[in-house]
Amino acid sequence: MTPEMRRPVLEKFPTEADLIAYNNGTKSKIEDRIPDLPDPDTPKGKIFDAATKLFSENGFKDTTTRAIADLAGVKQVMLHYYFGSKVDLYEAVLKFEGMTMLAVIFGDNPTQSSQEDLLIDIPIRLMTVLHDNPQWASLLRHEIADGAAHLRVALRNVSEHGPLGAYMHFHDAYEIAVKSGKAVKLPTEAVRECLLAIGYSAIYLAPLIAMINERDFQDETVWEEWKLTLSTILKRGLLVNNPI
């Protein structure tokens, strides 16, 4: 393993064994690892849907199991029967929503023509999936505001499809783009963090931007302006000799 590939052994980073397995092709598609969604016509499915809605609107702390049961139209004991505790239910919601979101952002994309295109596209896809799914955006806003402890647990055991998948997906694309002379050589970790932060913060701060500038992200003109502007800035700053 080259020095630039050595990573601290932390929960969010791949271990050496993870890297070997990943590069040997033992990974599967992220789409194949999304948990099955309970049938919405069953009590379990109604509980899951109600929990997703209330957790997104109110956050974990301000959502009660009584409120979830009432919205689902079931007895409170059914929630504990199907999901265990409130924490277990919340983390099940986070895992499903988080995995689905990662599949959209990092899943197969046959329209991608090059690794450098992928680098520019990652924050745009992140912005788009949250823009198109405001319930996800609200759920993540609440969770991250509370420290994201539950999200880390929910995605802890999803192997290459959680933080490892995101890490390796970006790392490989960036290294290839740099070696081919298409991308500017910068610290890989910092580039990855900046691109993800840009994409997510645009949606996280959308309510504040809307309040200050009176520009609504849900307005299609504003949204298209954001995507065009961000794409242009990233191409100018990250890619080499890129025609705009």
C-alpha cells in the first residue's frame, strides 16, 4: 500500500482488509443492499411510514412512539413488536433513507463519460437528491443538528455501501483523473470533504438562504442557476484545461 493510501483506522475510514476486498472486486452494487421497505398496507409498513414522516418533521427527540402509533392507526405495542425501541425504529428509518440516498449519489450512472465528470457530478447529485426529496433533507438536518450519532450506527454495518463506499468511489475517481492529467493535484481527503460539504451545505442552509435572499430552492429557475453556477465553479477550480 502506497503512503497516500494509508488511512487512520477509524470507524468512518476503510481498514486495510476493506481496501483489499474492495479492490479485489468482492463489492456488490449499493442498490442491492438497500433494506426492503415494509409493505405500506401492513401495520409494520404504516408504522414505518408514520415514523419517517414524524422523524423528518420533528427530529428524534421530539417524536414520541405514541404519536407514531396514532398516525399509523395502530396500538403502541405494535411499534415495539415490529421494531423494538424508538431508537431501533429511528435507526431503521435512517438506514433505509441513507442507503437509498447513497445509491442515488454513488450508484451506477451509465451517462458518466469520465472520472473527472464524476468528481463534478458528486456534489450536484447530492444537492439534487436532497432537493428532490425534501423529507430526506429534513430528516438529515435534524439528525446532523443532533450530532449524527444515530446515523453512524445505522450505517455502521453496511460495509462498502456506507462511508467506505463513498470514500472509495470518490478516491478512485480522483486518483484516475489526477494521473490522467485531467484534475488538479490537491490533498485527496480535503477535495473529497470539500465537495461533499458544498453539496450538502447548499441544501442544509437552504431555509436560511431563502429567508435572507428571498430565493426559494424549489423554484426551478433558482435551482437551475445553482446547478449551473456550482458546476462552473468546480470545473474552473478542479479540472485542468476544461472548456466551459
